[in-house]
Amino acid sequence: PVRYSDLADAIPSISQRMLTLTLKQLRRNGIVTRTTYPEVPPRVEYALTELGASLLSTVLALAAWSADHHAEIRRHQTAFDSATTA
């Protein structure tokens, strides 16, 4: 389980609204669960469901592929941007 604030800290460029909407969609799709604890202040935790856990290896493989090919992708983006703005 991960607290909302820890998720926000792990993704510094995401807005609070976008994180909230994304988590809501992931809950709707059955990828994560949301647990609220009756404390002061309230504590909310998110956790992967069994379905979400089954997706994890695929997401990690995609992230690894992206990291491995980042330089090549940037070269293509730069070339494309140069060609379309000239």
C-alpha cells in the first residue's frame, strides 16, 4: 500500500487533479484499491489489486524498453521537429 502523498512525491511533475483522476480511473478499472482509515487527519492508501499486479511485469518491461531506447527516440523526435518546422 502507498499513501497518496507518497505517490504525489514519486511523480513530481503530476498535478494533484491529474493524479486524483488517474487513481480514480485505475480504481474504476480494478487496477488499484483505495482504503480510507478513520483517523485524524484521514489516511488514504492505494494498493494494486490482483489484476493490477498481473499488469506490473508488462509495465516494468515497457519502462525498461523506454529507458533503453530513450536516446534513439529523442534523436527521431529532434529530426522530425527539424523537418516539420523548416
